[in-house]
Amino acid sequence: HLLQGELGKSGKSIARVLVNSTIGLLGLFDPANSMMKLTRDKTTFGETLAKYGVGHGAYIVLPLLGPSDLRDTASLSFNYFAHPLNFINDDQVAQQLLLVDGVQAQIPVLAKYPRVLNDIENPYEFIRNMYMQSVERDGQARRNEVFKTEQQKQTLTPPINANNTIVE
């Protein structure tokens, strides 16, 4: 969050690390969330690149990782090397923990695939559109833009002042 200029979220993340590494027995437990209501606010280097105006690029599907775009794929190596499990001295244990962490992150998504794709005629196109729409939505949220459908844009009426004239 610090590289994104979000000082409040950065401070919250530092507070979580301090609380969980002391009271939480070196991160084994999460008292920052359970006791102090400091929820985890995950971010990636891809979001940092987006904050500085780097576009998402082409849609790609990565084996075992699923849908992505060029910006997020380029940030994978930074996210990998910045992951705390890489600082474990035993390489074999660190790799196994990273694998378990990655699989654990994908299970909720993969479990929904069969149900979601059951009646879809073109699964590739459906997932691509869904992914790219989520990229756009996340970008709008990051820029504090309000998402409006075309119907909502057309039905909005301009404000009227006390003299019954339209204010624009």
C-alpha cells in the first residue's frame, strides 16, 4: 500500500504485522483481525502498476493459475519474491508452503467452475469477459468512480432549482 500512496492502509498493514508477530505467536494466529478488527487488505504489485497508469494489456490464461492479463503476469515475479515464505532458510519447506498457499488461494475459484460453466456455450469467452469486466470494475473502484449502467445513465434526471429550471 505504501507504493500506492495509501498511507492509512500501509499503517494498518504494519500494525497487523506487529500484532500478529507478537501476540499471534509469529503469525501463527491472527489476533489483529479477531481481537482488534484490523482486517487484511491484500494488494499486489499489479495493482501498484495500475495506480501508476500501466494498462492491463492482453488477456492470457496461465496453466494452473487461470485467467490473467499482462500487467498481473509481469507482477507475479515481484509478488513471488516479496512473499514472506521466501525468507525461510529451508528451500524445500518454503517451496512446499508456497505451493500449499497457491492451491489454497485457487480452491474457492476452482470449486465454482463446474457449476458456473455448466450451461455456457463458450466457456473461454465467458471467463475472458468475466475476468476483463472484473479488471475494469477494480480499476473503477481504485479511481473512486461510480459504475452506472447505460439504463441508469439515461434515467438520471438533472437537478431542478427553486425556479423549476434545470441546473447543469
